[in-house]
Amino acid sequence: MKKYKLKRLVSYLCDVMGISRSGYYNYFLEKSAQKRVEQEQADEVVKEIILKAYHFRGRKKGARQIKMTLENQYGITYNLKRIRR
């Protein structure tokens, strides 16, 4: 939008994509960008913990086994969707 200076097409493009104008502008707020960065950093920490459970005892595991290993060995409870992501 900024690159091609298409200010008047924001409403049209938001309608095409199925998002609200306020949602579009909210995405570009500094607060929203900071929140996305913090979430990515938190996901990296979780990723390392899940990889430890994945390689526990030198065997590969699926999402359910990772969940059980995290709960039994590390005392951590994560949702299966989070583990799969």
C-alpha cells in the first residue's frame, strides 16, 4: 500500500481479503509488531523444550509421545496443537 501509494484502495482490498479496515491498520501498529516479536521468541523457547522431548532416549517420537514425555519427565503440559505446530 505504501510502496505504490494506494491509500484509496484500502477499503476495497480489505473487502476482497475479508478483513476489516481497523484490523488492517491494527496489524501495522508498533504495539502489534512488538507483540508478534515476543510471541516468536516465546515459540523458540518452547521449540527447544519440545526438541529435547523428541530426542529423549535417542528415539524419535510422534506428537502424543512427546506430550507424554513432557508431562512425565519434565512436568510440562502443552496442548497437542502447540506441539504439532
